[in-house]
Amino acid sequence: MEEKKTERLKLTITRVEPTQIIAGKDGKADFPKFSFAAKTEGGKELSYFTFSRSLFPLIEVDKVIEADVQISTRESGGNIYTDRQVKQIYQEGQPVAQKRQWSGGRSPQERASIEAQVAVKAITELEIAGKTIALGLVELRNTWLRQALGTVLGSQPLLQGEGEKPLPSPAKSEIIDPPIKNLGDLFTRCSKPPYSLKRNDVLEKIGVKDMLEIADPQAAWDLIKDKKAEGKI
């Protein structure tokens, strides 16, 4: 018989694992699982996991978090197993993951989509701030963005709002500069002379309203350079 209890714990993250994609059952959508190891205040290191996308970016090595952990024990094959699922994380005493009651207005798929958007924005903000993000989280974020923008792996990178018209490539005679690896690189490069653009200016020049609409930072940088060459910046 499975037993469950929830405890508020202060955890120090010691290790994070690559994000797993768990196959959905009975026609349900696949969902990600984020696993990590952490030490309690007593110094005991244990394994934890969470399914809440909005909590993924908050779990970093050496970071201390205050979390609600659902601890459940189950028996299988004569052995007792303990699962520790993080249900909530608190910042300055306030819960990060907001609970939503579904009364028919939103389907489970819609709620999952909203939660993914929150996680995407949180990951992107940390990236822009220069924080080190686990590669698995970046890849997961990029996958969500591709799905949201209707693109597929291997297709021509697009910026939402540009339709399906490929972004112009830099002129062959142009000096090749270091590649733009993420949004942080893009905004940093654009803030320097001869561009000297603020974040809102960058969004305006590439024709989007929100940074989450930028599916490919390198393509966005190429567009900024083209506009500079055309005298539009």
C-alpha cells in the first residue's frame, strides 16, 4: 500500500540529471521529468524529481531552495521504494508554481502549454542574465519553441511575424563574426557600437513583440546586420 506525506524542506542542490521525456499513456501527451540530488539541512544527500516545468530553471547545482516535497513509499517485488517529488518551490516565502483549477475552461493540454510557456520564459531570462543553464533544459526550451512556432528540426529558421519567408543571409563579402549561441549573445552584441540597441529596440527591428518569439538568435542577428547595412539602424 502506498503512503504519502508532504514536508517543507530546505535543500542544497548537489547534482542535476538530464531531463527525461516520459511517454504518455492511454493517448496522453508525453511529459518531461527533471531529476536531481540534494542535501537536507542534516547533510543527507537524497534523490528528488519534479514534473512541474515552471520549477525546472530554479533547480541549479549549489543553489539552496525551500520546497514542498511529497514523500511516498511503495512496495514492489518485496522491496520498499521511496519517491520524493518536489511539488512547489518558494522564493521570499511566495510559491513559484501557481496552482490552477480546471473547471472545463482549460483542457489539461492547454494547462500544460501554459506551464511550458512559463518555464520557457524563466529559462530565457536566466540565459540573458548570463546564468549557466543545463544543456538539457536549453534543448527542451528550444523544442517547446519549435513546437509553438510550428517549425521542425532541420527546417529553415524562422522568426514569428516574418511568415515563411527565410531571413536574408549576410553578404558573402561581410566579415564573419563569432556565432550567436543564445539570446544573451544577441542582446549583448546589439547593445554595443555601432548598433547600440536596447532590448526593446532589437525586438522592434526584427518585427516581434516578445523575446520568446525569437526562434533562432543567429537569424535575428543576421537580420539586424542587414538592417544596419541598409541604413535602417
